[in-house]
Amino acid sequence: MLILQDGRMINEELIKEGLAKVIVYEPNKKYLNHYKELEDIAVTKEIGMWSNK
């Protein structure tokens, strides 16, 4: 996981912007539910790769 200087997680920011998809590699499931929620929001809002354009 990469942390930006302001404390934000790069993974989280990419998922929020629809620029990344949640993929889990066991045993790294610590943030799975949080990341899936962010992905669901991006899908619903049709952001980034989830856009219908």
C-alpha cells in the first residue's frame, strides 16, 4: 500500500476515481470491504472506467 504525503492511500484514491478495480490476493483482505464500498460508489456514479461514454 502506498501512502501519499497528506496521508491518503493511493489505492483508495484510484478506486474512488474509477481508475482501479478491487482485486484481492489472499491473505491481504484488511481493506476489502472498504475498497468494495468505494468501488460500488464509483460504479453507481459511472466514474472513470465505469463510465458509459
